[in-house]
Amino acid sequence: MKKFSLLLLLICVGISVYAKKYTEIKGFVKDERLKEIHLYSVEDGSTHLYASTAVAEDGSFGFLFSPSKPGFYTLGNDQMDFVIYVKGNDKINIDILENKAVLNGKNTKENVALYKWEDFAANIRLKAVYFMRSRSNYKDFFPEFTIFVSKLDSIKKEIKSGNTEFDILLKKKIDYDVDYYAAYFLQTPRTAHPKREDWPEFYNTIISDNKFTTDEVLQLPQGARMLSIYSTFGCLSSNKKYLGLEDYYNACLNYLKNDRLKGEYIVRNIFPKIKSYDQYLSMSDRYGKYLVTPSQKARVEAIGTALYDTAPGKMAADFTYPDVNGKDVSLSDFKGKVVLVDVWATWCGPCRGEIPHLKKLEEEMHGTDVVFLGVSVDEAKDKQKWLDFIKKEKLGGIQLHASGWSKITKDYKIKGIPRFMVFDKKGNIVSVDAPRPSSPELKQMLEAELKK
């Protein structure tokens, strides 16, 4: 995603032609601690830095950008931020105060409706989430919260933007927010902590089989944290004793009724705590079925890559790619055989230079328990070029297409090609930087492994 910050007074020839594509955000900062304002996008229920701008001497700030799709963004910094709704071709005027944000001037109907809720909930949000700024404890929070929830039905009836899709989402955001504020309050440090009998009646309604059944919460800026706080509250309120972390994690997952949400919980709460590659593999086997989006899989794979040790004797990092017929083939399919992996590409001159030597080696080792596995890092758009090259050069062995510099190159820290790697019959590493076929040392390495 392209990031940029622009001064509000930006004047550029042709900007008026394309103005309809852009969202303009401007306002004033009335908090002396803020010297820079960040704009965050929302992905997978978490905020990600999109752009930054310095606060001018008069307190003004602004952003001009083209959103990829309608959705929530936030403004602020890593200490506190404030939600806005962006459509594209819109203007948002908002001031950032010390502990809240307020609209000023012209605004979209969606943000006017949104801030009826944000204004109403501002003090509860401050006390529940930003406890270091409010120094609140249950003795003042619970009475205020009880009055707050008693007015929810009436405030919901007042909040309408005229955008049906947005209004439905906003009503759901309100419900998620209220549960989040209530549960988050109990999970943060306070000067005094309540007993169970001190909880307001509302706390008995938080856990329900009808909640967190879809992944809509991941459209919200704190959506991923909301599902974590919700499931943690479920375990806290159940008064059950858990037999270790695995039992506790499984209990938390049971409160989430949607696989993508379970996957998000796992990515955020389980995999970051893993300390070894063996543990990573174990957790992947146990929870991998819940990793249902490319983003979740990529984030978990990045954790595994960081933990992976490519030293000889270590377990091989598995990979799976399609062959020339589109059938998925994995490195782990060949346990019981010695495997020579050739990481290459059709555009790589040195790779092509090794082909005659590789063919000769394959011919010499025909009939032995050595598997020749080629993995091309040609981009997806060049797949036909790869297929044509294999046919033209009459390449042997098993040929796989990795669609670019993907998992295999990350796990094995491959920065250049060709790269040859050897794995033993047990699926362990012999060498991830083996000699090339043009060197007699590669054949010697393979023959030594066959004798073991």
C-alpha cells in the first residue's frame, strides 16, 4: 500500500481532474503532546500505519489520499487514536483534543452518525481502555457504566446516516464496543479491583452463543483485540480451572464461533509465544486448520521462518508447490529417499549453465534412492514460459513452480540462485548450500547419504 502525507495547501496542476478519487481529512490538534499525527488503516481487525504528517505551528494537520475501499480508519498515535469512516471522494473535518476527537465543519453523514456514538461513549472508552489517563477503578466506573448501558437503546435509535449498509455495521460496532469496554476494564491494572458480586448485571449478558459467529468484527479498528478480550472474559467468568496453556487456549477458542476468528486469535495469542521450530510445527499441526486466509498463513509462516535453523541435521522446513500437471507435491512426500533440491529460474544464466551437469548426474544416479526435485522461482505470470522451458530442455526429475520468491526462499534464506540443497532419508538437512552439479563433490555427498 502506497504511503504518503500531503500538506492541505497542496496545489497541483490536474488535481481537480482527479479530486473525486481522494479523501481529504483536516483539522486541528488541541493536545500539546501531539507533534505528529498518524493515519491508520484497518486490516484483519488491527490498525496499520498508513501515513503520517507533522502538526503545523498553528495546530493544523491534514491528509489527502485515495482509499482502496470504504472502511474504518483511525487518527492519532500509538498511545491513543480515534476512528473515522472513509468512503473516497469525501471530506472529513475533525479536531483531536486531549482525550477525545470531535467533528467540526462539513462532514459525511456516516461520520456524523459515527460521532454521535463516539461522543456518547467517549468517557467510558477513556476509563475502560486508556486507564493510565483516567485512573479509574470499579467504584466510579461501574455506576457510570450502568447508566451508560441503560441509554443504549435510545442512542441506537437516534443514530442513522441514511446509508443502510453503514448503519447496520455501526449498530454492530456499538454492540462490540460495549462488550469490549466492559470486559477490557476487568483485564487492566486498577487501584482497586472488584469481586465477582460487584459486577453490574450487564456482565452476565456479555457471553452468548450468538456473538462472534461471523468475521464482521475484523472490519473494526480493534476487532482482533475485541475477540481476544471477549474470549479471555469468557474464561475468566466461567470460574473453571485449566490444565495448562493448551487447555486454556482451547477454552478461549470455544467462545469464537467462526474459523477465521479462531485463526486470528491463534495468530495473535499463540504463535507469537512459540520459542522453537519444533514447537512451531506442533502448533501448526494442532491449529493450522483455523488459518483460513492468506494473511493468517503468511503471518504464521513468518514466525516459523524466524525460528527455523538451517544447520545440518535439523528437520527440513516443508514446502508444497504444484508440478507441471498442477498436482501439489511436498518435500515431505519423499521421506525414505535422499532428495536433491534445485532452486532455479528460467531467466537465471548460471542456473541454465548447470542443466547439462544436472542431467548427467541424474543419469548416473538413475535407479538409486535419490529424488531430483526442481523448484522454479519464476513468477506466476511466467508459468507458461516455465512449462515451455521444461519441455524444450527435456528436464527430468520432478519440477515444481513456486510462483516467485515464496516460502522456500524465506525458510532457507535463499538470496541468490541457483541453490542446491540435500536432505537425508529421514527428512533432515544435509546441506542447504550444497555444491553444484558441475562439482564432483555433490555426487560424493549424495552417495555418502545413500550408504547411511
